[in-house]
Amino acid sequence: MIYTLRELTLTGNELRTPPPEILEQSTQAVTEYLKRMLDARDTMRLDLRSLGLTRAPVEVAFMTGLTMLSLENNQLSKVFVGVGQLSLLTELRLDYNQLQTLPRTVGRLTNLTALSLAHNKLKHLAEWLLPLHSLKALNAADNLLQELPYSLLRLTALTRLGVELNPFEDPPREVVVAGQASIFRYLSTLHTAATTHTIDFSRLGLRAFPVCHCARSSLTRLTLDHNELESLPDEVSQMVRLEHLTLRSNRIAALPLTLGLLKRLKTIDVANNPIVTPPLEVCKIGAQAMVDFLGAVLHAEATRTMLLRKMNLVSVPEVVLRQTALTKLDLSGNEIATFDPRIVGLTTLTELIADNNQLKALPEEFGLLDGLVKVSLQNNKLKFLPPSVGNLQRLRLLCLEENLLKDLPPELGTASMLEDCRVRDNPLKVRC
């Protein structure tokens, strides 16, 4: 009979059920609500979707035989604490509400196999998930989640995890998009890192290494092979016990200079990267040379002095050419045959040392380095000097011993401050 009711007046009563937001609607809304409650007595499935509810009806907490409860598409800001009494629930649907938290009592629903929380305002999935060992499907898409708890790993029955459309800081978006297997592998690696001192994030499609994990100072091995990384954060220097760093098959052109602070590094594998810094010839020597190179460049930013001796360099590295505040540059004991013309941009240099290289010539514009006081190019293969050396008006010491010079440019005579010109062991016709 209630299904054919057209008009119902209940004013002047202090009803607890139906809820006020139902009573404020039409007679049809009231009858629909009552019908659903009655149906649930037979089916043990209570469907309260799209009724404009701001809270769950009080009587729901006493319907302890329910196996399914749907409160989707309402205006709930919280879930009633008594939900924990519905111990037979296998499905709980709370999508499209205004939920910011869930009560701990949800953890009592140990028969739950499906929990849907999508399109709410949840910021955390808390440890109350731990007892839900029967859970097979968890949908928390489109919330405000920034991280995922390790407790997810305890949900061994879980086969469907939906967490897309959340503003995650950790795991990275690319891991989340890849799906449950990638998410669980990521979380598992981090969960065990405290005891294994190892993180293996290979083949996860990472575009950046999460800065939040750089503070893991006990880490000894970091593997990031086969990702989409273009760089590492400077904060990686916080991994002060790191011994092995593997970066194979990424897109990294330059390692962070702060790696030069990690003195325990024994291996650094950068194969199949377009690596420029450190130069490949340094990388071929090994981890110690790479650390020394990066440390030298980092040190130079503070001291304005860069010492890159005996590193098998075949050219002046790009990162050096960008250090426009340098006052001293020592490239001794390398295999450099020519100076990149851009070296003349290091206009603050007062001392340039490149002894024991393979230099055959200097750039025509070398004289633009007019702040030079000392130039030492001993034991190279120089056959001539450019006339522009006459512009080095502050030059006091010029070491050119053990080269192939036959003549010195007459313009060198205009370098008025030159006190010491060393040209021993050159086939010179005329000496300074």
C-alpha cells in the first residue's frame, strides 16, 4: 500500500527516521526511502544512493545482517562510528560524498571484499586497513591522497586497486598510472629498505626520483635502471652511505654536482645515457674519478678554483665553460688537443694551467683572457701562439717549455707585465 501513497503529512512530529533531509523532500522521496529500507530486510542489501543524505540514518547501525551498504552520491561528511557493527558487510560503497576521514571502526569489517571511496576528499588511507584481509577491491580514486600507506601490502587478497586522480607526492604519478603491480612493488621496496639498505626502482617509468626519499642516509645501493629520468635531485647527497648507484638506460645528461660529496661511492653505472657531466672519458675511469670530478666542480663554485688534473679529459668540459667566475683552472695531465673557443668566456681567470696535454694550438681569441697573470702550458705540442697573446697585459709568467714552438709572435713583446717567459726544450730560432 505504501507504494501507491500520494500525499503524506508528518508535520508536528519529532521523527528520527526518515532523516530530516528526506522529510523535507516530497512524499515520493519518503516512500522511496521506506521502500528501500523494507527491501533490505529481505535482501540484506541496503541501497541509499542519491537521497541527499548528510548523515547515515541511525537505524542503519542496527541492521547487523546487511551484506551490502550503498551510500553513494549523497552529502556525507563523515561515516557513522556504528558502521563497525555491520560485521557481515562484504560491500561498502561511499563514492561521491564529502568524506575527509573514515572511522577506525571500518577496520572491524573483516568480511569486506569491496570498499569504494572514490570522489571524496580523503587525505589519508590510514592503518585501519590492516584487518581487512578479505578485501579484493579498493577504489579511492579522485580524492586528496598524497601518499599511500605500507599497510596496503598486508591486503594479500587485493586484486583491484584504484587510486588514480589523486595529487600524489609519493608514489609518483607514473607509478600510480602503471597500476597495482607497480604500486605494490614501489611500496614493498621502500618498506624493506630500512633492513636491506637497498632501493630498486628499475623499470617503473620514473621521470624523477622522489626527493622525499633522499633522506635515507642508511642506503648503500640505489638502482634506477630503465626509467625516464633526465636528472637526479641535488638532495641525493644526503645518502651519505651510498656505495653503488646504477642509472643504466635513462636520459641523464648531467649528474648532480652534489654526488661529489658521496665519498663512499664504489660504483656508478651510467651506461646508455646521453651523459655529458662528468665527461665519458672520466666515467670510463670509474666511480672515484667521477666523484672527484663532480666534487672539483662543486668546490669551484665556492672557491673559484677548479682542479681537474689527470682525468683523461680530451676537451674542456661543458660544465667548466659555464663557470664564468673562475679565477684558477688547472687541467694538467689530461689528453686535451684543443681548447674550445668558448674558453675565452672565462674572463675572470687569472691562472690557467694545462701542462702535460696534447695541445696543438690556442684559440685565435686567446688574448681576450686579459685577466691572466699566469699561463702554464708545458709539455704540449704547440707549434705557434696566436698574435692575440699580446693583449695579455697582466701576464707575468708564461711557461711554454717542452713544446714544438719555432717562433714566438712579435705581439708577445707588447705584454708589458711579462717577467718570466719559459721556453726551454722548444726548437726556437729566437728566444724571449
